Amino acid sequence: MHKIRRLVSLSETLEITRRIRELEGEGVKVFNLSVGEPDFPTPEPIREAGIQAIREGFTRYTAAGGIPELRKALAEVITRKTGMPYQPSEVMVTLGGKFAIAASILALIKAGDEVIIPTPCWLSYPAMVTLAGGKGVWLPTKEEEGFFPTPESLKEKLTPKTRLILLNSPQNPTGQVLSKERWDQLWAVLKDHPTYILSDEVYDTLTYDGMSHLSLGQYPALRNRLLLVNSFSKAYCMTGWRIGYLAAPAKILRAVEAIQSQMTSSPCSISQKAALAALSLGEQWTEPMRALYQKRKDLMGDLLRKIPRVSFLEPKGAFYFFIKVEAYLRGQYTTSQALSQVLLEEYHVATVPGSCFGQEGYLRLSFATSEEDIREGVAHLSQGLQALG
Ligand code: PLP
């Protein structure tokens, strides 16, 4: 028998979801603060556009990089968001933001190339680098530094083999947002190093307390080395439709398009029509959802502040709190994974351990859930932590 090559494993968050379903099947009410997707339905006009596409028989392969009208609309969106002119030829449609990132890494990285990954991070990044044969170089960030690299820490990790750096803002799992000041400091380090920069901006429409998102697409000096990734998943509650997009220099885009064509043929035709409808919706559909997240964030923050020996940075974007629970890691439960597990099994509140993001001592809590689940979930969390600690 041939040995199966197992370079990466299934995401740990999927295992948490599986266990939640199992408990629910046994009749247990679980307060789920582990979710990584909006809990709102996809807006009606988007769903209707999908149905219409099916009725009209728009159900075949499309061009590998997406239908021209969607590429054109996306180029306009990016131009508006960044204030920089983007052409349809510089933008392609991908199978979710995830495949935009995976295919970009495959296109850029050859065996032995180094990819700098600031941590805590979304754990698909290291898996993608591994699959491409690259070497993931972890760049640990600190809560005191807002969970973004400092110029000094970045400089330390840059080597002649560094081919790519992955940046994510608003950030999963910390909810932090890259400031202009910090970016200017990082750019001062990066500008003389010929590395590519991939900016994962899939949460860009979700910022709070008047904070605005800084898109790296706005910097002309970066243009020939920037890969800008975005998605319909979080902004339009379209996680299951699998539509994202990538803006990149033409040469890279052509390579990514070739990879997408060989691996997937094309993004789903129906979803592309739905995405086109999403772009025409305007803020009256998306702003109320953002405003509701803001309310939920405030509520969750108020409740969490009442738990002794738990601390956190106020999230400025995405829909996560990343709370420090180091004080509770003792006795039988010395890891965030053990703590998260006992909280689920005995207190019926689902969280994601910090170790899933490469950062011990923390739990990620999502506020993409109902106010009731937030209230009850945090109450159960508080009860559990205090009983254990
Ligand atoms: N980037 C980050 C940081 C994410 O958290 C996610 C999804 O959870 C994605 C990218 C990809 O999302 P999608 O493939 O649904 O567009």
C-alpha cells in the first residue's frame, strides 16, 4: 500500500463544530461563540440573482478568472476603495478569499522560499505555505503592540530568502486593525527588501467605533509587489457561495488564473451572478448589519469586563474578541485547548483556543451571533472560568 501524504490536517475549528453538533444532538443547548461566519442570511436580492441565474441556464463553466462584467465591477469597487485606478485586467474572481490566498502562494513560492506569517494568525496561512513547499517563518506579535509586527521584529525575520509576507487587517483572530502609523513604520523596513506583500482584507467592511480600514491598495509605491485579497463572504454573508477576488500585478494574476483554471476550472457561475448583484446593493443593506455587530461588540465587551482576571484589547474590526485567560491556565487545564474543551463539555459554551492561531493563553470569542447567545455564552464562560480557577 502506498503511504498517504498528509502535509496538513483538518482545521481544528471544524472539530469544535462537529462536537457542538454532537452535543446538540444529545439535546444540550450550546452557546456557540466559536463561529467564524456571519449569522445573517445572504440578503434577498443576492439570493434572487442566484435563482435567476439558474432559471436562465447560466450554469456552465465561465472564464477561469471570472465573468468580464464581475471583473469590471470589482475593478471599480477596488478603485473606489483605494482611490487608485484598477483595470479589470488587474483583478480576478476566485473561489473565496481562501483560494485567492492559496493560489497566490502557489504561484509565488518555490521550495525553500520563506513566507513571513505574523502570529496570532488565521491558521490556513501556514497550511497553505506548507502545501506550496515553502517555509513559514512565524513572526510573533504582542498584545502591547496591538498584535501587529513592529519594524524591529519584522526586520529580524527578513532574509534574502523572504519572498512573501502575509498581512491581515482587520485581523482574525484579534479583531485589531492596522494603523497608518504602524504601516508607515513597516513600509520603511519593507521598501528596500524585494518581498511581495499579500494583504488579506476580507473583513474590510467591518470596523467599529469610527475606526476606518486602511487598504494597502492605496499606495502607488506598493503596486508592483502587492497582492490584495478580498471576499464576499463576510461583507455580504455569502460564505457558502465561495466568491472572493484578487488584485495583483498582471504577471502574477496570469499565474494565479492558470492555477485556478487547472485546479478548479472556474468560480461557480451562479455565485458570480449573485456577487454581481451584491455589488449593486449599496450600503443600505450592509450598514445595518455592521451597526448590529457594533452593538453586539459593545455588549460582549461590557460583559467580559466583569470577569475577573480576563483582559483583552477592544476589537476594532472583524467580529472577534481575543481574550487573555492565562490566569486560568493551571491545575488540570494548562493549555487554551484544554480550557476551551472543558468549557464546551461542562459549561456548554464554545470558544476557539488561542493555540489554533499559534498563540497560547487566549481564547477567541465571536460576536457573529445573537445577543441572547452572547449574554448566555459569556455568563457560562464566566461561571466556568471562576469555577475552574
Ligand atoms: N482570511 C481570513 C483572515 C479569514 O478569516 C477567512 C475566513 O474565515 C478568509 C480569509 C477566507 O474567507 P473566504 O474564503 O470565505 O472568502
